Amino acid sequence: MIMGENEILVDYRTAKDKREQVKILADRNLVKPREMAEWLRDHGEDVDKRYLSPGKVSAKVKPIEPAPTKLTREELDAKMEQSAKADAGKFRPSLLEPELFEEVARIREYGVEKYGDKDNWKKVSADRYHDALLRHALACLHDVYAVDEESGLLHLSHICCNAMFLLSMRGKK
């Protein structure tokens, strides 16, 4: 019965040491016994003399890569994911709750309707957004879910939107 490449590779990689790896290859006629003996000898292993022919062995065995170290499930998942998409170290928006996006979008819609320009917020200085953020924070000091009388939306939502504007303006003049 001939084994497939994948089966041989699994046997090879699960071998307990280099000697067993070379033996697996020799048993499958992928390495000649003489080459196996030479490789073992070159790597400081004891060699059964019957594998060696008199004189110098001319064939050289390519070095066999060591069996990989066992990875934890998390390490394996990270390695596999990085091979498909390199996004390690990038922020993960999926960690944010959808309600945050919804609430800030409601505030933005209110602002666009009130001021008639989706980019109007860029024409206002950062200190005014800082003051607005603090006013809304004070308004929900005693009731965290207090509603702004003018917009009918949560003060918390206004705080998030003002914080977004301030973060966006950071470093810009």
C-alpha cells in the first residue's frame, strides 16, 4: 500500500526525534538506507554498520527540517489567520457595540438636519465641542439616561458624538 504525501508528512512531523524521521523516510524509499546511515552519522547518531558500504558514500542527504514545536490553539489560530489576512496589531471595530454607532449616527442626523451641512462640525473650534461635551456630561450627572430637551436624544449620545469630533480634530489645526 502506497501512502500519500500528506500521510507521510504527518508521520514525519509527529516523529519523536530525528532518527525516527529519517527511518520514516527510509521505510518509504524516500531516502536510501546508505544515505540514512550517513545522515545519522553526520548528526552524531550511532549507526548500524550494515547500512554503510565500504568507502566513501557519495550521495548526500538534504537536511531534514525539525518537527515543528507544538502550538497552543490560540497560537495556531493566530498563525493561520495571519497567513490569510495580515491584520495583527490593527484595531478591531467589532469590539465596539452597535449601539454606539447607532446613537452617534442619530446625533449626526440631527445635526445635519439642524445645520444643513454634514461637514458643518469641521467649522467649529475644538474648545466649543469640549464645552458641549462637559454640558451634556453634567446634564446626565444624576440620571445617566437623561434626554436632551432640544434634540430628544440621550445626553450620553451627544457626549459620544462630541468625543468623536474632538478625537477627529486632535492634531489638526
